Amino acid sequence: MNDTPATRLSLLVRLCDARDDDAWSQFVEIYAPLVYGYARKHGLQDADAADLTQDVLQAVSGAIRRLDYDPRRGSFRGWLFTVVRNKLRNFLAAQKRPGRGSGDSDALHLLNEVPAREEEQEAWWDEEYERRVFAWAAEQVRSRFSESTWQAFWQTAIEGKTGPDAAKELRMSVAAVYLAKGRVMARLKEIIRQTLDESM
């Protein structure tokens, strides 16, 4: 899971069709929590973060049909990060106008720090994207495995237990633990590749 996949072109093409509910559902499942988390990290309250997330999703919906995606110019994820960052700046600037208030004095401070921390923000965005993709893929595949297989994977790959320690706890052979881990990892990578393409 160390490779950082970017949004698969076929998903982007499918998003051009506003009637493709499956594509939009996948997109929202993967990206809405990422956008919401970014907004919360930058001081927005729950309702404001939810509003910003909706605003970003609407912007993507409106722009996706005009988007001339060229992976050589950058990733879709990078383009989306720019959209999110700009929407956040606009939101915080609107809160700063006379007669408007966020109810949170940290919002102005965060707005002033935005340009100085762009590299840090991009690193956070990429890390959170990887976490979100993993969480989404795990939700998709967990029911396809027995609980012992899933626990063997989880304990060794996520919790960092050794194979022998997980085997002892799960009452499995060490070989069975590593086999289970490999099976789950393979399925996770497969489902991510079906939705996302690492070459872009």
C-alpha cells in the first residue's frame, strides 16, 4: 500500500456522465471525507466543513465535463487539492468580511498561514488520501474474508505484530497468517487498481 495511486482515468471519464451514480458514489466515498477532514483541520466547524465539502463536490461536478485531463501536467488529486484550497480561502475570506463571523478566532490565523504551509498541506493531503483510499478499499473487501483471515492481515499489516505473535493469538500456523495477509493485500491492491490507476 506504499504506492500512491492517482484517480483512474476511467473513473474521471465516467464522472463526465452526471447520470453515472456508481462513479459519483465512488468519488464521494473516497474524496468527500478527505475534503471534510481538510476543512476541519483548518479550523472550520462541522457544519461549515460539510458546506465546504458540498461546495467542492458541486465545483467538481460543474468542471468535470470541461476538464481536459492530462496526467503529464499533474494528477487529478493535485487539481482537486487546488480546488479545495481555493474554496477554503474564499470561505475564510468571506467569514472575515464585516458583518460575518466564523465564531472561531483561529480561522483568521489559519487563513494567514495558508500560503506559508502549502508543502505541508500537500503532504497532509497525500497522506490522508492514502488513508482514505485504504479505508475505502478495506470496507469493500472485508466481507469477502473470514474473520480469522482478516485479523491475520490486520494484526500483521496494520498493527505491526509479528507473524508468530499473530499466529499464537489467532491459533493459526505462522504460514497461515502470512498466507492470509498476502491474500487480503492482493485483493486490496486489485480493488484499488479497479478504481484507481497507479501509473497516473
